Amino acid sequence: MKNVDYIIVGLGIAGVAFCEQLQKHKKSFVVIDHNARSSTAVSGGVFNPVVLKRFTKAWNASQHLDVAVPFYENIAKKLKVPFIESTPVLRIFNTVEEQNDWFVASDKNELAAYLSSEVVPNSNPSIKAKHGFGKVIGSGRIFPKQLLETYRSYLKENDQLVSEAFQYELLVSETNYLQYKAISASKIVFCEGASVVKNPFFPTSFLIGNKGEYLIIHAPTLQLEEILKGPLFIIPLGEDRYKVGATYSREDYSHHPTSEAKEQISTKLKKMISCPFKVIDQVAGVRPTTKDRKPLLGALPADSKKIFFNGLGTRGILMAPLLSEILYNYTEMDMRLPSEIDITRLA
């Protein structure tokens, strides 16, 4: 019999973030995860405080960014793997009007720290941007696949990982503890992303899947070092490879890449760059999004020992670190969750 404070189900970015909180506070835990492809693993890994379609600040962006950057830097230092880097995002201006809208936005107090007030001229002949770019300050990216693989190995070395699919029917809830096979725990935290719809303890109507697909391209003459944002993100991977996407679909919740998405991304990409490129891979994942685009944290009235950490949507990389702190304070210190992220708001 193994006795722990917590069982964590799922090892995407939410699972990693909550593991870090438990380690920080010296709580014992075991992670159960069967290494299925999560939306984190296939994501672009960009953390960006600005909604670049409307030139507005993302929800609670300042608070999330202040926690996220040191959080990932600390994990990188602990694991001795450099998977985070500060990288500016260049937003293509399509018209002079967009330039003017950018200038207006950059004068606002809440955006001044993130939007450069100068137009960056385009000097790259492979990029179609005759009106130049707007530069986002404070943005960057992690390499999510590298983070998850390294963290998984780290947990395995410390005997904190069970590599198998979670069997819900074997979870027994007693008065003061939970029993799962040979593991006894005070609480369980489900960090399953879009896969939570298979969880019988979770109301499936709370989550709306949002499938995203990326292409990996090889483009030797593109010579791009920054993250480029137009109709798509173009994210440098090194060795003339770039991750390009993503699509948004609520019709297909499979993890299989589609020819439709490949065509859609390729068509939009040709509007952004003029150089030749070759598609060398395609990946897909399902984002865990909600009706009100806010996360789902906490327990449902039926059982306070079963806790959810979900609904991080398209900005999980940015939000997970701070949300994991908030969730820990809820589970261990009985601090109330903000109503806008409390899962019971949908109950």
C-alpha cells in the first residue's frame, strides 16, 4: 500500500504545474498518466499577454505573466533543460488603419508595457508585410514536448509516476480518503485536459473541445528568428524548421491530422510568406475550452476530495502556473476560488 497526499491524473501543463506546487509545499503525490498526446504536447508553446486579433490584453495577463516566466525558468534550472526562451512576437500589419489601431492600443495603460509604440519595418524579402509589424514585448515560448518528456522522466526516476490509463471504476471514495488500487490518497486532482469528457465524475456539458492542428515546415530561405503572427503563428524551431498554425474546429474531436487542416494552413501561410516551403509533419490536439472561456477549478458538491484543474483553453502555458497556486491554496488552505474560475459556477 502506498499512502500519499494527492493522486494527480494527467500530465499536461496543468498536471506539471500542480506537481510543482505539491513539491514546493513538500506534499507527497503520485501521477497516473498513460502518455497520450495532450494538447500541451502539440501546442505552439507561445506565451503572449496580448490578444493580437483585437489588440487587447489577455484575461489577467499581467498576473499570469509575472508568475509564468520564473515558474518555467525554475523548472528548466531544476531539470537542467533549457526549454524556455524570451522571443518577441511580430504582428503583421495588413493596413495603415491597423497601424493606427496599434498606436492607440499601445497608449493605453494596461497595454503600454506589452506593445511597442514603433512600427518595425519589414526587411525580410520572404515575408509579405509591406506595412511592417507591431512588436509584442514580454512574450516568449517554451518547447512543450521537451518539457513534458523531461518532466515525465524526472517523475519516473523519483517513483512518482504510474504509466497507465486511469480506471475510474477502481476509484473508491471513503469518508476521509480515496483508494485507487494500492494507492491511498487524501485527494485526487484530475488534470486531464479535453480527455476529461471520459471521466464519469465530470459533467461533460462543462467543456467544449476545440481541435487545433499545426504543420511543421522546412523553409531554408525564410530565415525567421522571431515568432510571426498573421492569419497564423509561424514559430521557429531551429534548423530552418517552423511550426505553423493553428486551426480551430469544434466538429472533429479526434487527435488525427486532417487533409482539410493541411490545406487551410498552407493557403493562409502563402498569404504570409513568399518563399518555398515543404511540409514535413502535421500534428493535432484538442484544447479544453469552456463556454465562457474561463478555467474550471475546484471540486463539485458531490465529493470535495475529487478536484478538477481544467478548461485552460488556448492560453494554458500562460495561465497554468498561477492557477496551480490558486488551486493549491483552495485545496490546502480552504481559500475560496474566484467565482469566475470556480467549477461550481456551471453546476
